[in-house]
Amino acid sequence: MKLKSLIINGFKSFADKTQINFQDGITAVVGPNGSGKSNVIEAIRWVLGEQSAKNLRGEKMQDVIFAGTSNRAPLNRAEVEIIFDNKDRYLPINEDEIVIARRIYRNGDSEFLVNGKPVRLKDITSLMMDTGLGRESFSIISQGRVESIFNSKPEERRIIIEEVAGVLKYKKEKQKAQQELFETADHLDRVADIVIELQ
Ligand code: ATP
């Protein structure tokens, strides 16, 4: 899996549709203070399912929509698309290219799409889990995060290692299965009680 392109349209300072194509090797984004470097990274985090406006330096999610400038009117919609090369089938979708898109409107409506088809946030989260690019991923290290990882408790650091090692997904599935087993046992108990009452 390889990050091919990012298309940002109406997101934060990117009022105009802007496409960034990533080449092989290292890509560095340089620019003066306030020119929008962090907004590029936030666009990646947002399209991959970031749910906290605070983590995107806003108060509510609509704050990601271009808010206008002295000579340009605000926009009503923000859209980000991220395109992955999936020829190695790293993502479990049988397509050479995976396009994940997220849109939000001023009225609060929002949507996610994978290769043009509407999906739920949950689908994006589970698609990206263990790729290292998920919502709580460690591929994107924002300012201050390194320090907070160093200062985190051993249990929190363990979660980081589990995500990196790719076991977090299975742990979550195990938890879900255990919960279902617990509920099923509860139902069986109730059935047994009813059977006894009827005898
Ligand atoms: P630094 O080098 O100081 O960290 P940067 O290049 O990372 O800066 P960003 O923090 O990405 O810059 O961009 C900040 C700019 O984005 C500010 O000028 C801010 O006004 C603009 N901005 C943020 N949200 C919006 C929005 N919703 N609409 C329009 N502009 C926005």
C-alpha cells in the first residue's frame, strides 16, 4: 500500500481544489508560518476518520470548512480525498486503487465514500485499523505527541505497541465476541428460568 495522492477542496485554508501527488522516497512540505502545512496533515487525519474537532484545532467539525478571507467568501462544503495504491492488496479490497473521501456541509451533514460508494465511519476505521494510518495512528505524529508518548503510562504504551504490531484489531474483535457470548449466556439463563417455570 502506498499513499499516492491527496486532494483537498474547501478544507481549512485550501479554498481551491489542490492535489498533492506523493512521489517515491521522502516528501517534505515547507512553507512560511501559517501557510497551511499542518492543514495538509489534518486533512489526512480528517479523511481517515478523525472525530474530534479539538484535535483539528477547531470547536466544531464544520470549522474545517474554508471560513473565508477578507477578499473571498466562505464555502459551504469541505471535501478531502486520499488515494492509495493497493496493487499489493494490503487493504482488503480487490481494487488496485482505493479512494477514501470525506465531505462535510455547513448544515452538519457529512459522508464518507470508498471508491465512490457511501460507507460508515466504522467501515473506514476498520479498513484502516492496523495499517498504521488509522484514526489514532502513529504514522502521524503531531507536535507534542512524542513527549506525550514518552510520558504515557505503561498500559497506554502497550496499546501503542499492540496497534503497531497489528494485534489491536484482533483484541477488539475478541472483546466483541466475548460480549456476545456473555449476552448469549444471559439469554440462555432466562430461557432456562422460563423452562423451569413452565414445568
Ligand atoms: P506553522 O508553521 O506556524 O505551524 P502552518 O504552515 O502549519 O503554520 P497551518 O497551521 O496549517 O499553518 O495553517 C494555519 C492557517 O490556516 C491560518 O492562516 C488559518 O487562518 C488558516 N485556517 C485554518 N482554518 C481555516 C478555515 N476554516 N478557513 C480558512 N482558513 C483557515
